[in-house]
Amino acid sequence: MKHIFLALSLTLGLNLQANVDGAYLDAPYKNLVHPIDSKSNFKNINKSDFLEMQEIMTPVRGQGSRGTCSIFSGIAMLESMLLLNYQFDKDSLDLSEEWLEYVIMRNKTSDGSNSWSNFNALRRYGVPTEQTYAYIGQTWEENTFNPMANQRCGHLEGRIKKSCLLGHRDPRLLDTPSSVLQSQESEMFDPEFDEARTEAFQFRNDYIKYSSTNFSVYYTQDVKRLLAKGIPLTLGIEFYYGAWNHRKAVDFGIGRSEENWSQGIVGYPERGSIDYVKSRENRAGHSILVVGYDDNKIVKTQVKMQDGSIKEFTYKGVYYFKNSWGKGNFGRDFNVDGEVFDGYGMITQKHAHEHGSFYRMPLK
């Protein structure tokens, strides 16, 4: 049964990657703590070592059709910190985004999360491996035919059913005793979940301990100091369709550059642009894993203004990041020092500082 579930999950995820140009997003972020720009380079270091940071990066993965951006950036962060602090093999380290989404959604009726919630959930509930609890890259909705969704959530009603559809499993399972989960006579029979929970708690006890529960990074100098030391950060940010060259930018009349999309270039939502207006009318959020910076990198974009004109803007300074939209689409031509890193990107520091919040995971 476990192998059938794993095969079905992987098939669903692969089928949905073809549509990643739509780039599924998170819910709009609230109470972002924008970093204070100190206007000074960290000890005159104006560029971190991106290639060295690659040594603690697991492969780029895709979130499919679910609004799980922050879940993926949170798991990517944990994997990187484990590689930094412990002797894991980066080619085999693959932790379960599906588990983290489940524990986050079990008391919610709408999708979306943030680094604070995710890091605390990992500290409390741990995480199993992807092999044990595989990701399903598909959104489950009520009144939509889906055999697995019906099997797991069809018997539920109201709020608990909504949570089940979001997290892909009955939210009550987390607090159900193992004896009940292992009993074929019980309506809560789910030995696969019991195995995943046992593994998650053991992993928590062995590896997930924090030196602090304050995750925010408040100053840009501290952001760069950590990156220069080879410590990645998550960035939760308000989403602007034009700045990201998202497919929906065309639908909203904003316009997009497919070349910048393929190169993973994220610009800035200029005041007076259509992007600034339309994106705020269709709010969304995104979360990424920041893996480096270059204060001297120049980015040029063309922006459609509200008066119909097209203006070119030049920005100096970027952050490099690992995304969660899979490979072969966004960032497929992303290049650093002549080497391509498919699925990565760069975002202007101006955009990140004004519209985002940075977070660290103080893993011991």
C-alpha cells in the first residue's frame, strides 16, 4: 500500500510540473518585518560566495499546484542547516514538505503559512523523510472527484474537512494513539501515518534544536553578514507579478519578459507602474531560500507604466535564491560565473528590502 501511495504521489507531482509557468503562490503575507537598510557593506565584503553555498544546497524541488511556497523554503532551509551542522549526504537528504504542510494546516481552513509558523512546527513536530511521507503536488477541493481525497477526507464535515483537504489527511491523526492507528478495526486506521509520525518525532529529538526562538533578521547588514558566513535565510515577500515576470502579468495587462523569467531575474514594482497597482489588487505572497548576494550586480528591466509608456530601470545589488518551482522553467538559464543553476534566481535588493522579511533558523 505504501509503495502504491508513493507512486501515485510522484505521478501527480510530475504531471503538474508542466504547468509550473503558472507558478503557484502563497497567501498574502501579513505583518512583514522589513529589514532596515544600514547603507553600509559588511566589512567591505560586497559579494558572498554563491558557489561555496552550493555545497549545502539540496536539489531544487517543485511545489506543484499547491500554495506551499513557504513550506518548501522552510524545508530547504532545514536541509541546508543540517548539511552545515551535521554529516548528512546532500544527494540523499530529502525531507517531507507534505508532513510540514499537514501539521501547519491541521487547524486552518485556508492555505498559506510563514517562516515563523514553519520553524516552530518543525521544532515541535519534527519531520520524516520524503520516502516515508511523499509530497502530493495537487490541491484538493470539495466537490472535485479525486479518489484519494474522497478516501481520506470524504467522511468528514465542516472545518475539519477543510483542514483535511488542505493537509491531505485527517487533522485528528496527529493526536491519535499508535494503538488506534495500527488497529484495522478502527476508523482511524492509518499505519503509514503512524510510521511517519514516529520517524518525525525521532528526527526532531535527534536533530531539531534551536538556540533561539527569534527568527527575524532586522538589519540588512546582518542579512549580508550571515550570507557571507555561508548561512542561508528565508525571505517572505509580497508578490508583484510584473517584477517576477509571472504568466498572470499578461492577464493583468502588466506585461512580462520571458527572457528575464528564464534567467530568474526579479526586478522591482516601480511606483506609477501597472504592476504596482494590479498586483496590489490581486495580492499574493511568495517565500524563497536566499543563498547569497552581490552588491555590484546590475539588473535592467523594462516596466509598463500606467500612462502606457515603457520605461527602462537599472538596479544595483541582488540577492541570489533557490526557488520552489522546479527545473526547466523559471530560472532555467540562471547563471553565476558562467555556470547554470536551473531553478535558481536573483532578486533586486531594493525589492527584497522594501517588500520582504528575512528569517534565520538558529539550529544548534
